[in-house]
Amino acid sequence: MGENFEQEQWNKKNVDLGGSILQSWNWGEIYQSLGHKIIYKQTDKFSYLGVEEDLPLGKKYFYCPRGPVGDAMLALDELEGLKKDKNLIFVRVEPQTEVNLPKALKEVQPSHTWVTDLSSGTEEELLLKMKPKTRYNINLAQRRKVIVRLGEKMDLLEFWKLMLETSKRSGFRLHPQSYYWAIWEKLSSKYLKLFIAEYNYRILAASLVTTYGDTAVFLHGGSSEQNKDVMAPYLLHWEAMRQAKIDGIKYYDFGGIAPEGASNSHPWSGITRFKKGFGGFEVNYPGTYDLVFSPIWYNVYKNARKLKKVFSVK
């Protein structure tokens, strides 16, 4: 009972401070189940959850996904206290406001996302705010008898297969399979839904969508190359949006998009057009920063990352 109370109190304060599912108590439990050490700190003014990431030679860093939340400067002052651990090279943060720290080599969470306000009208009005092609494809999927249902644990394997297929086709990296199973185990009873789109009893698309505070977030998803003409992914997202609206959720966050003005060669250009077709607005985050404790080891880390990137190019 004590742990449940602590979890509920943490999540309530996190939501009050504007925090996302990535700073929830449950997200920490996901990483704990995967063998990571977690740090939690919460006050009236700020809150952060950090995940320990191991590096070679006994070194490490902490990562605060979409955090800290609340007063970033107070939180960073608190995080400074971690530097007494000589093996801790830096803390990677993604605060809600800009801070005077060096930017990380690469963003972890996207700094540009696409969000639809589900409370801005009825279902019919939301459809009218979409681009005509998106609305047409949703109707087409319905006419072709694509069915969208809520998935169960037994559907995770098919979800994983779709993720593998999409990763191979699009070139993005996947988390280990255990990561997605941990998300299901730690979030599904309250904060997670698995949506499955089927056509002729074949699963064509699937997505994991979290609900936390007033926002539903498209977390991970995949689709098949088969029967692309029935437009299953369009109906999949529309039904997820409808369900969130029914549940009283205000926003549907489609996740990362390419920045404004990006060229058509940007790796996210296609998915950006798809997401923007549903109507909505862009949300921008300050980005990913590193609070450095050991400049020498930090430079070693950065150089090693650059070398890894160079030599991984085929």
C-alpha cells in the first residue's frame, strides 16, 4: 500500500508540473525491470526521474527523459549534487525551458512533435479539420472493412513482427524486444493501449498509445507492406484518437516530426506529412542538454560516439 501511495503521489505531482509519461513513476519501473538503476527526486517546485546508463571502463551517465519538469534551474542545482560520484560523467536532461548547458551530440526525444486538440470539436469537426487526402483514406479503410480493435498480450508478438518489418523498411533502430514487453507489463493496466488494425483477419498495423494526464501519446508502431491500398494506418490512428476523446483525453500526440523547413530528403519527411494530415499544431521543445561533471571523460565519450558513427556507416 505504501508503494502504491508513493507512486500515485509522484504521478499526480508530475502531471501538475507538466510532466509526461516519460517522467512517471511507472516509466522508472520499466527501466528497473530491465536492470537499470533509477533516481527519483520530487519537490513542490520540480521533479525528475533519471535512468542510469552504463559506459565502458566503469563510467556512466544518467538520462532524464523529457525532464526535469518544473523549475529547471532548481532541479539542475539538485542534480549537481550527483557529481560526488566520480564514475558519473554527465547527466543528460531534456527540460521544459532552455538552459545554459551544452547541447548533446544527438537528440534523444524529438524536439518537434505534432499534436491534435481532441477537445476542439466533435468527431465530425475533427475530421473536417484534417487534410482531404487523410479524411479520404480513413473513409477508404472503413469502406474496405478494416477493423481496429484493442490488442491483448497475445498480440504483442504480431506487434513486434510489424516493428521489425517497419524498422527494416524505414531504417530506424528498435529497442530490444524486452523493452516493449516491459512497457506492456508496467503500463497496460492503466496507462497503455495496444491498437490493432486488421483486414481479412490479417494484422496490417499496430500501435502502442499511452494515456497520462490530459494527453494520449503515440509511442511506438509498425505497419505491413501487404494490402497498403486499404490504408490501415490511417484508420488505426483515427480510432486511437476517437478512443482518447471518449476517455476524456484532451490531446493526441503523434510524436516526432521533421523541423519546419526541412527538405524532402529528411528521414522523417514522409511520416511528417502523414501526421500533419490529421490536423493539429506543432509543439517545440528546447532539446537535449548535458550537465557535465568530468570534462575530460566527457570528451572521450563524445569522440568515441563520433568514431562509432563513422565506422558504422556501410
